[in-house]
Amino acid sequence: MPKESLSSLTEPMYYVLLALTEPLCGTEIMEKVRVLSHERLSIGPGTLYTMLAKFEDNGLIEPADHPSPGSGKRKNYLITEKGAWMLKAEYSRLKRQTEDGKDIMEALG
Amino acid sequence: MNKTKKEFLPFQFTDLAALNKHFEEKAASGLILRSFGPTAVCRYEECEPAKLRYNAVICPVSKSASPSISEEARGFIEFCEESGWNFVDHRNEVYVFCTEDASVPDIETDSRELIASVDRAASRSRFISLVLIGMSFANLCTSVLRFFGESPDLRPFSIGMVSGQAVLLLSALVILIWNVIRDRKWTAAMYSALDRGEPIPDPDPNVLKRRRLTALAGIILIAALLLGLITFALISSEPDIRCFIVSIMIAGVVFALLAVKIKNVKVGKGKKALLYFLAFLAFIAIGLVLFGIFGSVFGVFEETEAGAALGRSAEIFHLL
């Protein structure tokens, strides 16, 4: 796959990075994203496969040295320092957006 | 072993939504897809009617026009199978999966990526059609040039041949342009639906019917073009024309295969353009070498002036 640089995170990307704060394999990531988003978001394996390759190319995740117990021989991934930095930046951006709109939204009822 | 049934699939293979719908309807009527091989023929097995979900996707790591499954593509298949999808078969970069489980999410849930991947695959497929049309156009030009040098007795026959070729070529071009416009409109409509926050709409049955017809017409025309070229080569009274057409056709196939390979090479635009240029030179060289070989075998160079001129060039390339 050609290398594509990531300047911002989409909603599914944000949740996948959130999920990868612990080592997980593909199916576990899909399940955790569903749980984290309170079943609002589901990611298909094709979408996840492309996303993981993109994240790995950009150094946001790496193969995990210590796989999760339930993953068997499947490849596990874990967020890198760069990935964690990007996740924090996205979290701050979303938080600022919410705070900026807070007063207006409260006034609207 | 249950009975099997074959079906000529009159869809463009990049019409993923249409493929999914078609295979689901077949499964509901008791025909389960077993093979979706390199030809346009699908093989089904007669079973109990089943409520199956199908997902045809463009494999993100597959090389286009590759009949085999690469190691990377195998990894993609395993990844999808672990999440509950069963791999059925593939044709080039289109991989078909099925599942009975209604709770398993679709393989491609990023609608923008899905549209972009279909668009990329359709462009690759159009490129191959364009190469075929280009070859037929070259052949038509040769026929027109020959027409002016022919004796008046042969002209009525040649007018028929040239007109037939021109009509076929024009029809193929019209269908190609029609498909390009239709695909562009489809892509724009899909993106606009996503911009409005709506999901990708299911294909309307009438649109599917029209797509089947245009795809079928396209396949028939391409087959007719190839058949026309071969027939023309076989019945042509001039041996040099016969040798020339066959040489150009073989060289054209080599060029098309090289072009597909080059398209997948991960290099800059400049290097890619150079590779295309080298492939084009190879096309001319292979064409001339083959023409030289065929010409020597059938002794055409002594018979006509044009043959002699082309033969001299071919012999030079052959020596080189």
C-alpha cells in the first residue's frame, strides 16, 4: 500500500487508537471499538486492515511484543509514543470544541 | 455432491453493490456461489435456499489483473475470516466473502474508502479497454491506408470490412465513454449522499437491469472487435497484412500486460512515464521482430513494396 501521511484522525481512527492502548489483535480491536463507542460505531475488517497498515506506516502503532492472552497466534498491535501524542492532541481538540459550544448549547436548552 | 450451475455474469466486476445483491438473490433461490474465477462465468451449487450476506470488496493489497492470491492478500483474507466472513473466491482484485451472521459488520465500513477503491479499480479496468480500442484503431488505420493502394476489384470488399470495423470501434468507444460518464455520475452521487450524512443507497433494480445490459453489450463488442481482427487477419488476401495484424496483436497483449505491471510499481510519476515509454518501445520492437519472423516464414517481403519496407525495419530490429 502506498504510504499516506496522516494529518488528522477520523472518528473510527480515534477509537482504534483508543483501543490500542493495550495490545490487541484485529477481532479484539473491532470488539473494543464497539464497546468504547457504546455500540454506536462498528468497524469492518477491510476498513480496519487498511487503517492498521496506514497507522503502522506512519509509526502510530507497532506490533506488540506481549500479545493479549485471547489472541492466539494473531498479530497484535500497540500504540506508540507518536500515536499516543496524536491521540492526546485529538482528544484536546474535541474537548476544546465541546467547551467552546458549551454555553451556547446550554442556552439553547 | 450437489448439482452445479454455471452463469455468465453480465456485470462489470467492479459493480460491487450489484454483485452483492445478485449473489444474495441467487442464495435465496437455492444457488450458492462457489466460484467467481478469472472468466465472467460464475459457478453455483444447488442447495437449500439460504439467507446469506455477500460482500464483494476491492482487496487493498491485491495486484490488479493477478489471477493468484499473494501472501499479503492471504493475510487480508485471514483477517476478514477471523471476524466472521468466509472467503468464496476472487477475480483480479475483487474478493468475494459471505456469511450467515447478520451481526457481523460489513467488510468495508468506511464508505469513502469503498467508493475510492471502486473508482480506482474501474479506472484500471477502463485502461485495459482503452488499450484494446487503441489496438483496433491502429488496425483500422492500416486497413484505410491499404484501401487506397488496392486494385478497384477488391475495393467493395474492403469498404465492407473497413466500415464494419469502424462501426464496431465506434460502438466500443461510445460504450466506454458511457461507462466513464455513468461511473463519474455514480461516484459524485455517492459522495454527495455521504456529504449529506446519508448511507450509500442500494442499487435500484432498474439501474441494475440497465447496467447488466450495458455490461453485456460491452463484452459482446470487445469480443466482436477481437473476432473481427482475427477474421480480418485470416481472410485477408494480403499475407503481409495477416502477418502485421497478428504481430501487432501479440505485441499489444505484451504491452497491456507490461502496462498493468507498471501501473502497480511504486515509483514517482516521472519514472512511471519513462517505464510506459520503454514499454511502448518494447511494443514496437516486439511487433517488428514478430513481423520479421512471420514475414520470413511466409515470404511476404518479396511480394509487396510496403511489406519490403516494413520487413527491412523488422529485420534490423531482429538483428539488434
